[in-house]
Amino acid sequence: MSFTESLPTLNACLNGTATVLLTAGFICIKTGRERAHRACMLSAFSVSVIFLFFYVLHKWLVQGVHTPFEGEGAWRSFYYAMLASHIFLAMLIVPLILTTLTLAIRGQRERHRAWARWTFPIWYYVSVTGVLVYCFLYLWW
């Protein structure tokens, strides 16, 4: 397998890692472990930045080639609905993450918390559906 061919798997692993870190960060803040929450969320952000680099690199190396989905019927409809929501929310999440992270770094707790109530579920959804898109394209069909 070439480097280019291995990038989708790497990206799915990075998305999966981000999902685990987001889950841990959520549990940490809900149980009052703020320092651990901060470490998890900064790690999730870092992993997501690395993912974005390799995702863009993959699209550049294969010149934006679209991987067709081979499923049929209801699975095809489900996949494309999930993909459309994933793409839309993936574009939306970048400024949300940056704003939420900036507020946390600046110590603006209440504003950070208010933004995080929107940012977290969207980021989580994008992360999980990123792994699912990979599974639909490369593992299940």
C-alpha cells in the first residue's frame, strides 16, 4: 500500500483518536477535573489539526478524486445524508472550535461554557461521522 493509499486509514484513526479525546474531555469536565479536561481538549484540537493537514494532503495528492460509495438502496440514502451533514458541519466547526478554545485560553469561563454547549456536540458529530464515512467507503462496501 502506498503512502497516498494509506492516508484515508490514517485520517480515520486521527478522527477516532479525536473522538476518544473529546469523550474523555467531556467526562473530565463533568467530574470537575478541569486540568485533565484542558489536556484532553487541547489534545483533541491538536489531533484534529494533524487530521486536517493529512486530509488536505490526500486531496492534493489524488487531485480531489471522489471515492464513490458502492452501497445501494436505503444505505446509499443514509450515507449521502450523513456525508452532506458531515461536510456542512465540518466547515462550520472550525470557527466554533477556534472561538471556544480562545475563550478558554483567555479565561472567559462563562462565554467559553456557552460556546462549548454548541461546539462540543457538533465537533463530536463531525468526528464520529468522519470515522463512519471511512468505514462506509473502505471497510463495509
